[in-house]
Amino acid sequence: MSQEAAVYPEVYTVEEFAKLFKLTPEAVRTLIHEGEILAIRIGRQYRILQSVVDQYFAQALPAEERGFGMWKRRPVASLTYVNKVRNRDRRTPEAFLRDMAEDE
């Protein structure tokens, strides 16, 4: 009878997580203490599961959606960008306001 080795998920240290997301280790520890980042405490250290890292990457928006296209290779004037996004939105003004009210 053969025993198979248990497979455990990849884990990251606070420092590795911080480097990955370009944060300071102190900022990561603060987010852990506030419950924003789920982590396992082992003694005085924390380990962050790969699934948590994946979750943060999955919720990231493309740069264009974070700030009026200013991160595009060729910057776009903010008013031009807003009007372009507005033109792609086929909702009526009433539907837009209704959707905004639901988000609150």
C-alpha cells in the first residue's frame, strides 16, 4: 500500500505578498489586522494563501477603467475619455440613475 504525499496550497510571507502588490510589509500587516487580507498566523508570523493572491488579482480592473485612460500608451484627455465611455453605455438616463441608486 502506497501513501501519497499531501498537497498543500502555495503560501506567501507578508514580505512576498507586499513585494507582489508593491506595498510595504507594514501596510500588509495593517490590512491583515483589519481583516482585509485573510492570513494564517503561525507563531508571530503570517502566511497568505495563493487563493487570496488570486482573489486580489481577479478583482483588479484594467488601468483604463481606473482613471480616464491616463495609463494608456497615448494619454487621452479625461473629457474625451468620459464621453467615449458614456457613448458606449446604451442605458437611458433613467436606467443609469436607477442602477446608481441600486449600487448605494
